[in-house]
Amino acid sequence: MPPPPRPQPDPLDRALDLAVTKCLRDAARLPAFPHVTRGGDWLTSEHARWTGGFFVGMLWLAAELRGEPGLRATARGWARRLAPRAPDRTTHDMGFLFEPSCVRGHRIAPDPELRALAVTAARALASRFVPAGRYIPAWEPSEGAEYAGVAIVDTVMNLPLLSWAAAETGEARLHEVARATAATIRAQHLRPDGSTFHVVGHDPRGGEVVRRGTHQGAHDGSCWTRGQAWTLYGLARWIAVDPADEVREAARRTADYFLGQLGERVIPPWDFDPAAAATGPVDSAAGAIAASGLLELARRSGEARYATAAERIVRGLVATCVDFDAPGRPGLLRHGTVDYPRRSGVDESLIYGDHYLMEALVKLRRPSLWGILGCV
Ligand code: GLY
């Protein structure tokens, strides 16, 4: 009798293995932080843009999945390269930069240097808070006069860093800034149907809302898919900080909108506007972010349907966007879109897509590691 066929590994385990292999190879060969692929390899930046933390976060996960102590040193070395950015007061992106890198590293093994970098980053972020409008501006007017007073919904993902740093240091103001900003985002960016305005413009002096619209989406009335994914994930995490009914309801509403618009698809279109979706590219990164966020929401709400939806998306992304036949190809998750209106980074791998796919895979296949992932 022929031997029974060997059981095939679950594609999610294969994808997680590939994520580990790819990021460790990149750590050994790349001169600086990978951001987005172009022409078949990563564009890199020693400045780390807004994305350097995601690569470091993948390296920490790789170290824990492999269980090789030497790999922690690799991740730590890359985390320390973010040090010049810790006092940066010019951007809202400090959670993206310092949570997966320094907080995650400090969670894995207490590390005063990484903790100090993350606390410095939180203070820099809080310094941007505008009391008149109770919001954190995303960008700087020096980058363009139109950026004055502009808040973006993505900021909701950066708020747990503030609450974490408040708990670490006893600086209550950091938490107050986070709470006020979270409330403003819920009040100003969410539409009644659960979709979101990417951008809310404020009068920089008085703080009044002067515009609601988009920066990376199709038009002011549309819902930019990745912004919606950041929102559902950010609100799901915010439940850990503030479990109030209105926070839970907002997290569910944004998640339900995302899932309702996604329908049977696994890769989200770049924008949920039907005409834009029909003619434009997809954004796999939005799918990975949403899936990881839905797993968080399932955990925080106790509603298994969100975990079921997340696993469906992850399995679909692994089946359609992970190229198992080209393990040497840079990038894990294909078919991401950075900014379609500006035709920037279309149909590429984005380091945040890779990071959140890996994170979702960890939540599904190695949930014991959940506790090290971030601030909450
Ligand atoms: N601003 C973050 C993003 O492009 O998703």
C-alpha cells in the first residue's frame, strides 16, 4: 500500500514562515528601513518616514516565532536606529513609528532605552495637540499651507502610545490628550452610516471645523478604504483604554461598514465609492489592517463573527497576494496601493501591509504572542 499523503501545512503557517524568512533576509541586506516596493525591490529610507516601525515590528515577531535569542538583538539594533525620530514634533505618526518597534521590544524584554524612546515619542506627539479644537494635526503647514489645521482619521492608531506613556510615567496629560483626540475623531470623522471622512480641516486659530473630505480617497464624499481600516482597528484598540458603550458602538459601526462594503471580496478596492472601486486598483494593505483590527474587535467585543470575517480576509489575502513561488521576491503582500489620486505606489508591496498581515497571522496561529504586540 502506498504511504498516506503527508498532510500539507496550513497556508497561514506557510505565510507566517515566509514573513519571517523575508524580513530576516531584508534585515541582513537592506541599507535602511523598507517603505514600499518599486521596480521589484524596496525603496528604503534611513529617516524611516512614517513606516520604519513596521519593519522593526516584523523583526520582533520573527525573533519570537523563531525563538532564537540572537534575533532579538537584530530587532533591537533596528529599533535603536529610530532614535533620531523620537523627539520629532512635526508629525502625528509617532505611534506607527514607536509602538511596533520600541513598545513591542520593551514588552518582550524590559528595555529602558526603548522605553525612553517611546516615552519621548509620546511627549512629542502630545505637544501637537491643539486645545482650541481638541485635535492633533497630522501634518505641518511647512509641508504645504493647505495642511494647517488638518486632522486625519489615521491618527486614531497613534493614540494608544499616549495612554501607554501616561501609565509608564504618571504624566496624566498624555492620557488626557489621547482621550480628547479620540472623542474628537469619533465626533468629527464618523458618518452616521459608519463610514469615515479621511480628513477634517480646522481653523488653526479657533479650532472650528471648516472642511470634511479626503486626502487619499476618491472624493470628499467617499470612504477611503485604508482610512476605514485604520479607524476600525484604532477604535477596537481604544476599547481597551475606554470601554464606554459609545466607543464599542463606534468600533462596531465602522467595522460593520467595512465588512458590508467589502461583501464577498477579499481584497478591498482602494476606495469604497462604487465607481472608483470599479475602475481603480485594490489595496491589500487595507485588507490586512482591517483583518488584524477585526481580530482585536472580536477579542474586545466577544463577537465571534468579527474573527470569522478576519480569518476569511486573511485566507483570501494569503491565497491571492502572497507569492509562495517566489520566496526571494522582496515584499510579502502584493497588490497594495499607497495613494491612488497621486498615482503613488500603485500595485506594490507596502511595509505596513506586510506588517499587519504578519500580525493577523500571529493572532490567528500564535495567539500566545498577542500580549507583546502593542500598547494595549
Ligand atoms: N497615512 C497612512 C496611510 O497612508 O495609510
